[in-house]
Amino acid sequence: MGNTRKRTQIWRSLYVVVSTLIAMLIPFFNDILGVIGALGFWPLTVYFPVEMHIKQKKIPKWSGSWILLQSLSMFCLMVTLAALVGSIVGVLLDLKTYKPFSANL
């Protein structure tokens, strides 16, 4: 058990070091994180939990609760798409200004 825990700590530390180095080398790292976050937000945080809740509670289609939950899911999808577009535009604008992995900012 102790050996596995030590290995996990080493991998976690390595991951933090590599992420920090990438963040320092790429001036627009936040925009890239925004793209990744936007891609993961809606399906993992909204869509799957809403669908599981509908299935578990056996909510009939077109009932008030079903319409409300689906509306919430679609609203969150629109917010996610707007965030994704904004992050992609931010990356593209930053790529015009900065040269990746260069020291001149």
C-alpha cells in the first residue's frame, strides 16, 4: 500500500510541475483551459445527471418536470457553447499576438 501511495504522489507532483511549465511557456494558457472546461462542463455536469435523474424518478416525457429539466439542460448547453466560442476566439486572437514558446511577449 505504501509503495502505491508514494507512486501516486510522485505522478501527481510530476503532473503539477508539467502543468506549471506549460502555463509559463504559453501566455494564453487560460484560454486553452477555457476550451477544455467548456467541452467538459455541459455533458458531465448537466446532461448526464439530468438524464439519470429523469430515468431514476421515471419522469414521463412532456410532463412539467421533464420540460423544466430539459429546458435547464438546453440553457446550460447554450451557455457552454457561448463559452466555447469565446475561448476559441481568445486562443485565435492570442495566437496572432504571441508566438508559442517564445520569450518575447
